[in-house]
Amino acid sequence: MGNWLDDVLREEMPADIVKAEPVPIEETGGEVLVQRVVDQLFEESTKVVAAAMRFADIEVGATEVPRAWVAEMGQEEAEKAFRIAQFAQMSKKEAPIGLELAARLATGITKSKMERDNADRPINIAFVRFERTEKSFPEVIVEDQDGKPKRKRKPRP
């Protein structure tokens, strides 16, 4: 007697193969779910970027969370912001990749929102065409030190 899984796989199991029709994402509610996830990612990434931008408010090598931050956002959020600000003081090589990821996410989502909001607006572009004209500069004949004539353009006024 072999493995029970092998026995089950060897048996013929009747199955109907049915081709499913694609359902637009709007009908499944998936668009709303995707938008919620995008909004949450945007909010989290902008919080990280905002905390990183507070790097100048703390001294390099500081070990205590500024009291003003605790009063402003509470102990737990202030500690998170303090750690992120400390990471922002590090070099790009030493800092956690999360800082760059948050900045890229915030930038990408912002661009995406702007493109979506401006999708229906026409772009006003006017093309200006300049015709080329022949170069016509007045020439003067000048002699060099050997007395040979040389042509030289007149300086523009």
C-alpha cells in the first residue's frame, strides 16, 4: 500500500472546467478596497516623511524625545517620530530603507492622484514655428600683420 495522497491523485475525479467571465473591478467592490489600501499607505508614508523632516529639530546623537513632541503628539507617536528623525540624520547608506520607501510611495501616490484628477483636462499647448533665415552679417576686410587681407564680421551693436 502506497501513500494515501498518491492513491487519491491516481483516481479519476470528474471535474467540469468552466470558463469564468471577467468581472469589472467596479462591480466586485475591489476598487473601493484598493483605494482604501492606497489611502492608508499614503497616510502612513506621509507620516514617516513628515517625521523624517523633523531631523533638524533634534541634536545629532540625542537620546531623549523632545518634550514638545510628547505634548504635541503623545508619548508613543513622539517616540516613533524621534526614531525616524534619528534615522533621517544618518547617511543614505546607513539609514533604513523604509525612509526611502516611504518617500517614494508618497511621491508616487501623489503623482498618481494628480494624473487621475487632471485626466480629463485638455492640455493647452501652442506651437510656435520659427522660420530660418539666411545668415547675413556685414563683412569687413581687415589686414593681418603680414598685410594679407582677412575677412571679418562686424561686431553686433
